[in-house]
Amino acid sequence: MITTAQVQPTKAPDRSILRERGQREVFCGLTGIVWLHRKMQDAFFLVIGSRTCAHLLQSAAGVMIFAEPRFATAIIDDRDLAGLANADDEVERMVAEVVQRRPNLRLLFLVGSCPSEVIKLDLSRIAARLDSRMSPKVRVLNYSGSGIETTFTQGEDACLEALVGSLCAAPSDAHPNLLVVGALADVVEDQFRRYFNAMGIERVSFLPSRRLDDLPEVGPSTRYLLAQPFLAQTSAALERRGANRIDALFPLGAEGTTSWLMAAAQALHIPSHRARAVIEGPAARARAVVDRWRSDLEGKRVFFFPDSQLEVPLARFLTRELGVKPVEIGTPYLHRAHLAQELALIPDDSVISEGQDVERQLERCRRARPDITVCGLGLANPLEAEGLTTKWSIELLFTPIHGYEQAGDLAALFQRPLDRQSRLKV
């Protein structure tokens, strides 16, 4: 029987949150396919959408010359809108073409989007029918990446929530195991696995896994660590399956990574002296590398527009390890339980805003004149034209930034806009 005590979550600190509802400036959840299709090597993402969806994915993913990417858009065209084609049959026909063209395909996602004709389709029913017909050779799952329902990182959340529903149940008498949740670059995943194994945590899995055969079992014996702060639906789905969340800072910077690894060790009953012996060397090296950028960034003021839901952990890293002063930390959604430890380390004089009224936030940003403004692509060029130095928030998703070995790279991502601006002035 499982005797491991459930780790109690940290209570979120009482602090004022500015909540805004209005016009937003964000990518839709389809953007998550760009990093998810690279992570899941035997999966394919078939978006049911419009030409706008296809253009978004092509522009976000870049041009791939030597290999066909494992995603595509089934475009709703005039024939479909006129009712001359049966939409269910058309989707099934396109799925059959994809499977025939890719004999190594093991997992196919039907991804909904926001055109009204797509919303009318019952993609979950179509996916269930196809899954019943094609399983076990090919699993077919469904989730929504609609910009009406999701910001661009919530697409990953919806995808992983669908995956959780397909996981096998862990035996009731299984030994405790660790599950790391959130898409990480392969090199980062390998680094974390080495740390866990060196501590004595051998039963560790990652979601999403690189291949379908490596998907973990889940149940009351599962202790899970969130690698990303935007996985609220996935977390809820895991807890419905009996899994228990390990409360920790997110693994950004030396401090966050140490908290994250030590929390896993405590939850799996690894002696603290053994865990510290594994991580103290890498942690010291990470602090030394980050310190190289401190002289460039200390005292600088940063303003976060809400975009990725990474904003609070990033602000904590910048404040605590680089001496940066957050003016405003905007985030699309604030999960107070998941971010409780992060919020406790944010300076009291920093404004934290949830949601967005973009015009009001632009006014506050212009008044503050921060040294660095972290925002989406749609706001970056106009703000640069006004003399503000910007950092694209989407780059923080495409670049490996988690863990000790990437801490210096994360710091450098915030120094480069300042360096660029100084060079332009010269």
C-alpha cells in the first residue's frame, strides 16, 4: 500500500490583484503545436480550420525544407460551407490519407479551431469513432486550440489534458513514481532525468513523452511536478485520476530549479543530504553564470504584458537572481495555488494584473517607460517605434530555459534587447 504522505500545497499569499477584462492581444492555442509536434515524435496534429489557421502555423513554425512537419490544416472551404460535403466524412477521409502517408504514425490529434463551421462539428465524437476503429495501431484524440477559448500556451494544456484521459491506470499497490508534466526540450528532459536518477528517483516519467509507448501509468501512487505554470486543466485531470501535485517553485533559474528538485526529493522520501549532494555543484555553476549578466540588468525595470502565463515565475527569477525591478506583471490567468510560492517572492510594490484590457495596459506601460517590455509580436513593433525596448514573449517558449544549464541562457534573453538598443544608439 502507498504510505507516502501527500504534499500540502502552499497557501497563496493575500495580495491585491488587478483584474482586467477587455480587448486582448494574444496568439491562439494552435501555436502550441509548433513545439508539441517536435516533442511527440510519433504524433500528428491535424487542425480543422481555415486558411488563417494554416498561415498562422506556417509563419510560426518557419519554413521546413528537408522534412514535412507533422502537422497540417484541413481547410474548411466553399464546398463545405455550401453544404455540398459531409463534414464528418471529409474529416475521416483526410485522417485516412494522413495515416496512409505516414505508416509510423502512432498518435493523431484532431485539433479544433474557431471558425463557426468548425465549432459546429462534434470533433470529440469523430475522434472517438476513429480511435475505436484504428486503435491500437493509431490512437486518435481531440482537443480545442480555438483562439476564442485559449491563449497560445493553453493549447498545450488542452492537448495534455486529452492525453491524461488516455493514460492507463497504475496498479493500486504500485510504488510511488514521479511524473514531470509540461513539454520540455529533449536536452532539458535528459538533464532532469539524470538529476532524479542520481538522487535515487528511478521511477520518473515525462508528459508529454517523446513516443506513445513511453506514456506513463497514472493513479494514487503518482506524484507529479508541473514544469510549466499554464497547465491548470491537465493538473485537474491528473488529480481526478488520483495523482498528487508536488508544490514548488517552477524550475527557472538556480533558485527555482533547486526548489523544484528538492520538492521532488522530499515527496519521494529521498534524504535531503543525498539530494543536495547531487545538485549543489550544478546550482553553484548556474548562480555563477547568471551573475555574469547581473551588472547589465540590475536596477532595470521590466513590464510584462499578459501572454504566456510564464510571467510570474520569470519575474521572480529576474527579481531574485538579477536585481531587476518588475513594474507590472501581467498574466492571462493567475492560478493562485500553483503560483503560491512564486507570488510570495514577488516584491510588494509590483503590480500583478490578471486578464487584459490592452488599451489601459498600454497607457500604464507608456507612463512607466520601463527598460524592458515583455510582450507579444503584435505589440512589439509599435512599442519599439515609440522608443521602448521589447522582448518577444513567444521566444521564451521556443527557447530551452528550464534548469541549471539553461539559467545563463535565460538571463541572456533579457540582456540582449538592451544590448541591441545600445548598439542601435551608437
